[in-house]
Amino acid sequence: MKIKRYVGATMREVLAQVRLEQGPDVVIISNRRAEGGGVELTTAVDYDDALMNEAMREPGRTQEAGQSASARVDAQAVAAAYGIDVEPEHSVQTQGGPRMAWSQDPSLVAMRREVETLRELMEQQMAAMSWNDRMRREPVHARVLMELSKVGVAPDAARLLVRNLNVVTRDAEPARMAMALLMKHVAVADETLLGRDRVVTLVGGTGMGKTTSIVKLATRHAQKHGPKSVGFISIAEDRIGGRDELVAFCRLLDAPLLRVQTPRGLAAALEQLRDRSLVLIDTPGTGARDPRLSERLELLKHCATRGRVLLTLAANTDQNSLEALTCALLPLRPSGVLLTKTDEAAGFGGVLSVLVRHALPLAYVSTGQGLVDDLHSAASRRVWLIKQAYALGTRSESVVPVDEHYMAEHFGRQAKHA
């Protein structure tokens, strides 16, 4: 085994010298900064790990030698990291255990972190420049994006809205334009069509208010057509609380409640309730990561073929959860959204983003715990919803402040990569 020490001004220079003199089979035993400046490498040819370990156990070996054996780096990997062209080479297997990868070397790890930090800083500066350029070229569009962001609308949904913004004058009021865009692109279901379907299925996540909404819909219908006009079907599931509420209401209304588990059972239950003008189907809470999601969707698709499906979303749920749930249940092709718990929400940006992103019409809005007075058709509450969203968004303090840094991060980077 031949050991040699090299000193040079830079790592690139030293590695080139090592490869020229000792070839591609060299093993770097240690690397450190030289005393007079530069880089110092200790290399070995015909490296024998057992012999090196034996030599290190001999008296008089310096601490430096012990550290060098624990910091070996493959010459090919280090050379590749510094951009030096080398020929393919075979790796030297050692008997004492796996060789330390070049990325674990402290000096190279620190260098990589510095490069990553520098890249992040450059991207931030590029994003800020891009956003400032947009503020200069399209000041009204940029201000509308900021107003939508203050309401809590997600960046991708805000871009969809502003993309449909016509040419405007510089003296246009961004806040009013943002509200007008939401008013235009948050669709509502036709109220005259809501009462035509005899079978209505409510789907959604756990705690979204499906069962309570079913009770409200049933009460509205029973007041107009009598208690004998309503029937209930429950998809059998081991649940606590929700089914008990529905059972108690059915007893109060003297309306039938049938439980089913299979598509055949669903067909039989619907046949049994054929004399009811409205059949409401209560479903178990479905999560986006539920392992039984595909199994449940198969049964719920049979419900969808029998009538209308309403996606129940709670306004007080965070935006990511609403988006994941909506994507999971989109295969059911919901005809509208029933928005619940608006009285408990700190903002409506999340649900508005979902409605805009997926072009889902809003069917009903629940504004409280009342059975009849607090359930409204979306057509009569859209203006109220948009105004409330804007009022809450501008009044409350956001966890992430919508300032120039936020806008550059979410809209400057997007423009830079467009």
C-alpha cells in the first residue's frame, strides 16, 4: 500500500493532480485545510483496510491518522462533485464496513448547504423582481390578486379568477373587482331544480354536518308536503351520535328509517319508499385517506345513479382538508355543495377556493343550528356569503400575513417559471 500527501490551492487542483499521478483506483484517506492555506489530501494506492486498522492500533500513531481512516471518501464521487471529468471506475470494497459517502464529509456537506442557501436567496430575489414587474405592468390585476389573497383564496384559485378579468382602467377599485369576480365565478344551483329529484344523497367527511343537514332538509320538505312525504335510508356503519340523532328525528316525524349495506339492499329500500316524494340517504363520514374509500365509493355510486348527490363541506374546516375530501368524492359527480357551519368559520377562503377550483355549484348554505330558519338556498345567500368572506378576511389577523413577501412567494415564483 502506497500512501502520499498532496497540497494545493483548491480541491479541484488537488484532485486533478491525484488522478494524474495515481490513477482512478486511488482512495482518499483524509482531506483537510492546509496550514498555509489551501487543501491537503492524503491518498493511498492498493489500499488494505485491515492493514490500515492494524497500523492505527500501533503506538505512536497520531490522532490525525485515526481521524483520516474514519473520513475516507471515494475519489470518483468527490471528483464528480467538483465537476472533474473522470473515467468510470470500480469501487473499492473494504472489509471493515461500508465506506463513508462523499456527501457525509463535513466540509462538503457545509459547502452544499451554502450552495442551497444561495440558490434559495437568488430564487427569492427573482420572485420579488417578477412580482414588482407585474405590479408595474398590471397594477390593477396585482392588487386584485392581493385582495383575493386577503380573503383567503388559494393562489391557484386566485389566478383562475384574475385570468378571467377583462381589461380595466387604473382607477378601478381592486376590492370591488375581487368581490365581483367571486360573485361571478362562485356558481349556485338552480333553485327550481333542487326539488325535482326524489332521492338525495349527502356525502362528506366525518363531522361535516351531513346528518344535521338531512334533518333540516326533511323538516323543510315536511312543512310543505306533510310528514308522510319523507323517508330515510342510512348506509349501515358503526357510528356514534349521528345515527342516534336521525333515529330520534324519525320517531318524532313518524317517518321510516331503513338501513342498507349493499347495492341490492339499497334498491329494495328505495322500492319500499316509492310512495315518498323525498328520500334522504345518510352516508358514513368518508376521509380522503380512508382505507375503505374505494369500497364505499362503489356503494355510493349506486346512490348517485338513483338521484342527486350533495357534497357536504363545513366552512370551519381548513382548506387542505376540504380539497382532499372533494378530490376523493369527485368520482360521485356531486351536483352541488351544501355548506355547513358558516356560523363557526373564521373565514371562507378555503371553501371558496374549492368551489372555484372544481367549478362546483353551491346548493345550500347553513347559517346556524335552527332546523328551518338557518338552512337557505344558495341563490338567496351568495351575496351574503361573499360579503362575509371579505369582511372576515379583512378584519381578522391572518396566521400568514398577506404582504409583499407573500405575494412575491406565491405569484412572483409562478410568473418566473411560467
